[in-house]
Amino acid sequence: MNQIVLAAGGVVYRWRAEGDAEILLVHRPRYDDWSLPKGKLDPGEHRLAAAVREVHEESGVRGVPQARLRTVNYLTGEPGVEKQVEYWSMRCLADDGHKPDHEVDVRRWVPLPTARDLLTYAHDRGVVAAFTALPPVTGVVVLVRHAHAGRRAGWQGNDDERPLDTNGRRDAENAAPLLALFAPDRVISAPAVRCRDTVTPVADLLGQRLEVDGRFAEDGDPDEALHALQELAQATPSSVVCSQGGLIRPLIAGIRPGGEPQTPKGTAWVLSFTEAGEVASADHLDVRTPAI
């Protein structure tokens, strides 16, 4: 059985004046190849954090995740060692510049057809094909289910006032830097205290005001909540919304096949929207750490 080395990376894109997208490729002098920016996870690191970090380290570009593309496995050339790489589509947020080094000596922005011709490996071309098949994403909402808040039966007061327990507070703090990777412009919560407490850490981290919206309460209407998410995605490139399982499950079931999905407390759905408000992708994401 092969040893599995976990890694992550991204297809980072920006729009050209001609109206089409170009993506970022890197040249590695050690292998004399052209590839997508990627790298191994640090011990205990979340795959999403590794993807963003490695893109920046290899290219100087700060990418914002928008949709999970695919995970590829391939042999490294070392006996019994296999690499597993999770790739995300990322919009280019900023370019800090890159100095050539022993890992990457050249980076290049290239149109999609050129990228497919330039890439050395078939698995990278497959990732780019998955990116090409994705409709253009103009807005992302990370829909978070509140973290653990003890047992409802053990709470004597108004259930909306039930706070996070110790595990929930830990998960909320750990999730904050991961949610911040999406560069949200707004952080919104259902009215319940446990929802507000789940995303207060990311709002504080970003220096943003936490908004409260009753449309995301557990007894809210899934269609109305979806419409609110669509409006949000059309108004801003990225947002974080915290809601409750009773609303999230039917909402997600309404936009993807397979019935109501499992959504453990403290986990999220990355919802990518097109300009017309259609859902381009819906990816379940465990934002509790360590979570790989």
C-alpha cells in the first residue's frame, strides 16, 4: 500500500481585457516542468489553508477560493509514495510579486487554451478542464451551520439564547482563519445566540460588523433563504452566513440532487453563484481544524 502525501493547490484566474480568463502557471526548475501552483500540507494544516498558502508561496498571488475542482492522485517517482492534491478555483485578489527561487523560477499568466498546451502533466490538464467546465463565478457565500451548543433538552431558557459549549467555542475560533480565506465582505448570522457566536470570531478577525438576518433562522423558509443568498452573491464577491440545520438541509437539497445532506455542526457549504444567480457549485467543507 502506497504512502499518501497530502497536498493542495489552485487554479488561479483573472479576466483579460479581451473578456476571457487567463490562469496562473508556474515553472519548476528542478523538474523543468510547467504545472499548477501546489504544495504539501504542513502538519495539522487544513487543505484549504494549504491551497491558499502554497499558491502565494509559489507565485506571490493571493487567491480567494471559490469552488472545489477535483482531487487528483499520482505517483511521485519515489518508491511506494503517492501524492494526493486537492485543487480549488481561486479568483486573483492581489499580486505581491514573485522573486525567482529554486522551487519556481518563472510564473506566467496564460489563456486557457494556451495553458492546456503548456502544462506538462495530464492530471493538471484534467484539473484545468474541470475549471473550464465551471460557469463563471461572480459571488460566493459560505453557509455555516452553527457549532456545538450542548443539548437542547438540557437548556432551561429560551432556545434562541442557548450559547455554544466548550467544543463549539473552540471550533468557532478554529474556523475563523479558514473562513477569512474567502475574503468575505459581509458576515451575517441567524438571530440565535449560538449562530452569532459561531461567526463572531471571523467578523472580529476581519474587523467587520456582524449582521443579523431572521431569514436564516431555523424556522425560515428555504426558498426565501436561497433568494436572500442569491441577492447577497449578486451584491458582493464573498460573504459568510451562519444558519441552522433545520434550514440548511432542505435548502441544500433544493439546489443539488440526493436528498437532504448530512451537515454536522460547525461545518459549511461553499455556494458559488453565477451572475444570473444560479448555483454553479455547492461544496461541503469542514471548517473545524484540524480537518483534512
